[in-house]
Amino acid sequence: MSTRSIGQEFTKGLWNENPVLRQLLGLCPTLAVTGWVINGLAMGLATSFVLIFSSIVVSIIKKLIPSQVRIASYIVIIATFVTVADRFLAAYFPDISKDLGPYVPLIVVNCIILGRQEAFSSKNSVGRSLIDALGMSSGFVLTLLVLSSIREILGSGTYLGHQVMGSWFTPWIIMILPAGAFLALGILLGIALHIEKKTKSRI
Amino acid sequence: MKLSVQMVVVLTSVGLLSGSFLATVGILTKERVELNKQREVEAAIIKVVPGTESSTKLYEAKDFKVYGGKNQDGTLIGYGILVSGIGFQDKITLMLGTDISLTKTTRLEIIEQKETPGLGAKIEDEDVFLKFWEGRDCSQAISLRKPAVKTAEELAASEVNTITGATISSESVLKIVNNSVEKLRQLIKEGQIQDGEQDVH
């Protein structure tokens, strides 16, 4: 059982236990779909949807599931919500769905989601699981947003498809390619660790 | 309850509940997904047969549909073949545009694919792959140029470029195209392609 306050339960996902920057989980979609802000945002929201609903369901039925089959049950529950998200995107946002391609079905194997079920929802109340999922989701969405903003502005000179850089600017094509994802994420991780170190040493 | 029984009961009910929930979601979104696909197909015909003002469905079979593109006067100016075939890991759905005599390709569009991102997925890439499909001689089977060349001028009339690092995906597209052109030629010979059966627009 967690002993944090409700506020801490939420904010830990934003910084101290940020799924990408601190736990280094869910890096595959983080690297793959952050070439454009709209795709990063869609992926973040789809993952959040899956994480929030899986956490609720798992925390409700946690006592019914024998521990021997818990992973299998979690995966079925997660896959259900992933399929819902996939169908929803295909029906209402066909362009985004086409851009994200196989990465939406791949949310099933995103470690953030299974990790939260195993580490948190299976041991805590529904309310706390919901707060935890909301915090983790926000942390994930924000990180994806920062990363995709850097990559889209530098890589294509646009933001959400609108031109933001002047005509003097030559887009750094590498930033929208896979290599750019590693560069941007690496620098972001470095900055996050640096800030963490500074704040810790002050205390 | 005995543990083994509990395990079976829990897993079965989780599976059943998920299944029925998904079936509902599937039914609810089916119509819209189909509509989106149909819209995409219509847009694709206009792209693959340049000069198309309206289009007609000429033939329909499983994974093989033929559309006709018509110009302003309503004259048939080319065919758009919508066809699915096996790619490297999953189905590739594409639309090939040809002229009316079935001797030249006009354009290739990939409608749906789940090839390896970064490698096989380049079959959707204009500069690496698609542009080499314009104006190819398809009166005979089209072949692949290996290793890849840089400009379309280096290719023979019935050759297309290979994607470096994605030979299987390139070959899959080639095979789908060659088969469907052959199939359409056979259908025309048998008189099964009739104009003006069904108006799409």
C-alpha cells in the first residue's frame, strides 16, 4: 500500500517517477512517433486512455485474480483498451491512425502500462490507482510533447503543421529521422538528470 | 474454490468480457471505418489516373477491385486497380493506375501497409519508391532493378527501382502489381469489364 498523499501520488508521475525521464519506460513509442507534435500528442493520449482504464479495471478486480494468471489477465485487459483506442482513431482520425500505423496496437507491450498494473494498481485502491494513472499519463504526455516539439521545430521548421521558423531556417532533416529521436531524447535525459542533481544538492 | 478452477474461471471470464466488449466497439465503429476507406479509395483513383473527374466501379472480387477513371466528357481514360496481397509481414493494399490500353502505368499509391517502419514502410515513400512507378511499360511483366539506381532515366521501360534494404517488400509490391495487371488483362479479354455499371460519384 502506498503511503503518499493524494497530491504526491499525482505529481510523482510528472517528475520524480516520470515514466520516460526517470523510469526509462515506454521508450519505443517515445522514439518512434515524436517526429511531429500531432502524432506525439495522439500517441500520448491513446496511451493515457489505455493506462487510466486498465488501472481502474485492474484495481477493481485485483482480489479476484490469482497471482499465477495475473500477467495474462492484465495483458487481456490492456489489449482490450488498446483495440478500443485503435478502432476509435481509425474511425474518427483516419490520418493520424495511418501515421501512427503499428504503434497504436503496440501500446499493448508498452512497459509503462503493465508496469503500473504490476507495481501499483494490483496493490492499491481504485481511487489511488486512478490518481497514479493520471499522474503517469500526464508525465508521459508532457514528455512526448516536449520531445516532439523539439523535433518538429528543428526537423521541419513547423509547429502542429504551421510554419514557425523564418525562411532563413534550413530544417535539420535528421531530427525527424530515427537518429534525431535518440539525439533529442538523450539530451532531454541529460538535462533532466542535471536539474535533478542541482535540486538535490541544494537540499 | 480450488486454485486451478479459479484460474480457469478468471481467465475465461476476463476473455469473454473483453471479447464481447470489443465486438460492440467493432460494430459501432465499423461503418465509419468503412466510410473512411471508401473516401480514401475515391481520392486515390483521382491521384492514380491523372485527369479523372468521376470514377466508376467496373469489377469487384475479394481483394481485387477495378475502378474506371473518366474525364470531363465521361470517356474512360484509365483503370485504377485496388488490390491486396501479402507483403513482408502483413497485407499490402495498393492502387495502381494504368492507361486505357493497359500498356503503361500512370501511378502507384499504397493504401495500407504494415511493413517494417524505416525499411519496408518506404514503399510509401515518393522519392525512394513511388515516383519510379510512373509511366512504366506494363504490356509485359515489370521487373525490379537491383541494386537500386538514383534516377528514373537509368531504368529500362519496364523496370522499377528496388528499395535498398527492403527487397522483400519491393518484390511483394511488384508481384501484386504484375498479378493484378495480368488479371485485369484476362478480364478484359473475357469481356467481364463493362463500363458504367455503378457510379461511385
